[in-house]
Amino acid sequence: QKEVEQDPGPLSVPEGAIVSLNCTYSNSAFQYFMWYRQYSRKGPELLMYTYSSGNKEDGRFTAQVDKSSKYISLFIRDSQPSDSATYLCAMSGHTNAGKSTFGDGTTLTVKP
Amino acid sequence: NAGVTQTPKFQVLKTGQSMTLQCAQDMNHNSMYWYRQDPGMGLRLIYYSASEGTTDKGEVPNGYNVSRLNKREFSLRLESAAPSQTSVYFCASSEVMNTEAFFGQGTRLTVV
């Protein structure tokens, strides 16, 4: 059983749709929750991070963490073709970013 | 600012050959990491270096060795390549007490 399970996708939506990307986890020690975006043939780049439970908003992106359910989500409002990428959730029990446990990724395509 | 630079970008090896993947960062980060990414399997940590002069095994270290040459450079060596090591390899760096890891653009390695 993996520590982090991510909805596999792929996901294809029309431009302007609301997108929900989700991960579940089993390790209660996780306190830091990150979302990375990875464009095709590029390295991942940090999109958002959240500490403990709650919501965090950045423009069209909202990250939600529910520690009681061990469930995290990334919502994208008014999705754009430029949002087409693979989204990776990552989690850690400490601030050592590179030692996070990553999900397998969900590939999103936003069609114009 | 170059960030994290990996060389080479592409490589084809024959089974049993050796090679070294190079990584350099110009952000003065203490911690550096090597990952492999296989289709549908997310990022798996091979080795990491919390600071200059230290290295530790990650989730999948077998068949690899690393050298933290100085604060900027962290190399990954395959002593006797196997087809199972066909993958995309990412180097990353971060500050110790920071939730963001910065990734290179990746090295696509094929072992035939």
C-alpha cells in the first residue's frame, strides 16, 4: 500500500471548467502538503504548499487539506489551456522539501 | 539565474556500461537530491545529500552511487547499467528548512 495515492487520470476538460485534483495518504505524520506542476519534458515546479489543515488560495488555484480524512485537493478555477500539465501532490512530515513523498501524478488537458 | 542544471539531457547506454549524470545548482542550497521518474510511478528518491560532505540512501538506491563534489555539485553514477534503469532522472535542490524543492530539466536515459 502506497503512502500517497493520487487520482490517476488522465483528465480532459473544456476551457473554463473547474478542475479538482485529489490525493489521499496514510501517514499521520505528514504536516506539509505540496502541489507541483510538471509540463511535458520539464522538471516539476512548486505550485502551492499548505501547512496542516485548511485552505490556501492563490489566484485561480485553491489547495485544501483535510487531515482528519487524510485527503488533499487542488482546485483550478477557470481552467486555461496553459494549465495542461501533470500535477503531482507531495507530502512531508518536516520541512526538508526534497524528502517528500510524491503521488504518481495526474495529467490534465484543458481543451480550447 | 540557471537554477539547477543537469547534463546530459539524453543518453543511450548499452547494458553493462557505466556513466555519470552531472548536476549543479547556483542557488547556494545546502540539500541536493536525485530522483527517478517512471511512467505512472511519480518521483522516487534515489539518494540525497543534506549538506556538503554527507550523502544518504533514499527509496531506490540499488545500482547507483553518488558524490557530493562541493556545495554546488551532486553527481549520480551508474556503475553497470541495466535495462531496469531506463528512466528520466531529476536532480533537485532545496534549503534545509524549506518546503520548496527546485528541479532540473531531467536526463532521459535509455539502457538497451
